[in-house]
Amino acid sequence: MEASPNEHSRTVAQLQQEYRSYAERLASLQCCSYLSEDEQLEETRLKKLKLYAKDRLNALGAYRSDEGTRARDTNIQAPNTAA
């Protein structure tokens, strides 16, 4: 069963917000000249989550190509965020 247009729009909006949030936090970490071990783990986790959000947006047909390249696989699994 397909999701309703409103449900699809809400899902896309939520994923876009998550993607932006991950990107903003990653940018703030990349401004640091030194990352603690915890920050390095957070950076790795955020990269995985950002990629997962991008892949889900791509699978929903909502990922804009100006944000990067498109994922190949639409059968997406949740990432293992444990580093």
C-alpha cells in the first residue's frame, strides 16, 4: 500500500530536516582543528546518518541533485551507527 500524498510530504520534510541538521553539526565539527575521541565517533555516526537520510530521500524521489550524487540502491537498510 502506498503512502498518501500528505504522509509522503511529511516524511520528505522530516528527512530533509534531519539531513540539514546532520550537515550543520558536521560542519561545526569540521571547523575544529582537533576532535576528541567522542567527537570523532560523533562525526562518523553523523556521516552515516546523513547518508542514510540522503538515501531515503532518493528512494522517495525527493533528493535534489544539487545536494550531491544520487544513491544507486532504493532498498535501503538503516545504518549501524555504532562505530
